[in-house]
Amino acid sequence: MQLSEIKNAIELQPLQPTIISYADSNHYLLGVKDSSGNFRSARSKDGKWLSLNSIKEAEELLKLQGIRYAIIEIQTAYDEMIGNSSSSNCQYRVNF
């Protein structure tokens, strides 16, 4: 999904704009999640996943698309090591 398609997708389906952060990393993924927790990453015009350098950068891209909130999901190596499912990752909503 192109970055420019995120707002339309959110309006047409029950999708949440989502920024995924992996603890101790400086790469952030921007995309949408459906009600089942499936993540679809936003892609650049050349089809590559958008890997951003900060949550702020991701927020600014969403703002440019007219979106005013996102779910921030933080994943950690500890969660992966002990087998926690993605539903137990730290998540919070941020308005901007």
C-alpha cells in the first residue's frame, strides 16, 4: 500500500494507522493493522517498505496524509525470547 493510500484505506475499512518500533533499534515501520492484527506496511513509490528513523518522522508522514493519530507498537527481544504473542506487545495511541 502506498503511503498516499493509507487515509482512504482507514476510511473504507476498520484499519488502524500503526507505527511499529523494535526496542533498541532506530528503524520504524509505518502502515495499518486490521482487526485481526495483520500489519500491512506502507511502501514508497518504488515499492520498498518505508523504514523510518524516528516515531516523529512517521507521525509527520501521517499528518501530511491528513491522519491525526496512530497506534505505536513497541516490540522487544525479550517478548520474542519468551514467546509472547504480538498482542502482548506494548501498544498505545498517540494523537497529533
